[in-house]
Amino acid sequence: MAFYDALLPRRMKKDVTVVPVVRLQGSIMSGGSQFRPHLNLASAAPLLEKAFANKRAPAVAISINSPGGSPVQSRLIYKRIRDLAEEKNKHVHVFVEDVAASGGYMIALAGDEIIADPSSIVGSIGVVSASFGFPELLKKIGVERRVYTAGENKVSLDPFQPEKERDIEHLKALQLDVHGTFIDMVKARRGSKLADDKDLFTGLFWSGVKGLELGLVDQLGDLRSYLKTKYGAKTRLQLIAPPRGLLGRRVPGFGTAGGLAQNIAASAADGLVDSIEDRAIWARYGL
């Protein structure tokens, strides 16, 4: 029997526990280019499905490194993780790398426990909207803005027109709705673990050490050490990675020089805008 056991792959041996690991990395936005992918349900779902499909694994580990972004995509990823965990009867361990803030923390709530590094950044339970205003710039360069609408509110918050108080009030009401949903999720998932702190839902963020005091995380540690302590020294971590194509990524239009060139040019232009927005999101947390 020992001879046959030696021929088996490690993942099939009875004394080896395999834990699939999914890394969710980056700003959370819908869409994204092939050259600068974003974290969203479309990019995360295939990895999650594969991880939870491992019948022998007692749990799935999810490593998060995200400063947040779209609240919709954040909640969709959270929901997919919880649905799969219940459907496959799997425990979910969430590990925070540099940051799990705002939408990143919303996803982390899908864990049955959350483990962070002492220097991780967690929290930022709030909602933010940001833009620029250019009405004075148009005057200086002699450009007249002309907008024709059917519906008086179709150009609310137009960056080329002066702000209107009613537009700001409407946006704040919308933010309060989204913030309320976020707060309800935190209370439902963290429950009595949460500290009674007036700043908990104000959008502030904290280190992993303070996050433990506030009940936002359950323990301080790292993925490998934690899982080997919990499941044994022979535990094997199985990284679930996305498929790779040309130059490590799938590139649409390959096969025609024009199609490839157009996609590269379009992706470069989109990538510049995405890069600026992405950099701004990370910079909120000093990263």
C-alpha cells in the first residue's frame, strides 16, 4: 500500500490537505483593458469558481490587496464568494495584504474570519465621489458650452457648468443609501465582534493592529503560517491563477496586424486614464 501511495500526486494523498488560494488584487472597477485589467466580478468569478470546485479542500483562502472602487462590483464579488461557500459547504479564510479598504474591505467581509498583517490597512467604511470642475477654464479659453436635453436633470453634476445645490443634495442622498448598505453588511458579518467606536463608520481607516481592537479583523498573521497551523504542516497551498496568453495576457485582435495595433493603441489611451484614476485610489492610503 505504501508503494501505491508513493505514486499518487500530493494533492490526492490522504495526509495532505490542499487549500486553494485566490488573490484579488487591484482597484475595483467594471470593464478594464487587456493591458490593465481591473478587479471586478468578471475577472474574479472564474478564479472563485475553480477554487470552490475542489471537492477535497476543506476551505478556500482569499488574499485581498485592494484600496476599493466600485461598491457594486465589490458587493457582487462578496456575494459570489458567500454563495459559493454555502453551495459547496466551504470555510472561507480571508487574508489582507497591504490594504483591504472601502470596497476591498467589503469583499473581505465574505470571510468566515479575516486575518491581517499588523501593518495592513483596513476599514474606510464610507462612500466617496470625486470629479473636477471646469467652468472658469472654458471662459478663459473662449469656449462656449452648449447642451440640449429632454429632462431638466440630465446634466446634473456636469463638470463644465457651475455646481447646483440640488445636484449636490441628490448625490449626497445617493451616497447615504450606499453607505447604509455597507454599514449593514459590516454589522451583519462582524456582529458582536465590533467595538463600540464612534469613528467606525466615518470612513476612517486603521492598521491591522487597530483593526483587531475594533473588531474589523479576527487575527494578525500571514496566509502560509496561519493555514499550516490550522490544517497541519503538510498543508499544500494551490494558487488559482488566471489563464495566460500572448506576452502573459490574452490580446484581442491577434491574427491581423491592424487589429492588434488598434487594440494596443486603444488600450494605451484607456490605460493612461485608468492609471491616473487607479493611482488616486491607492494614494488615499499612502500607498
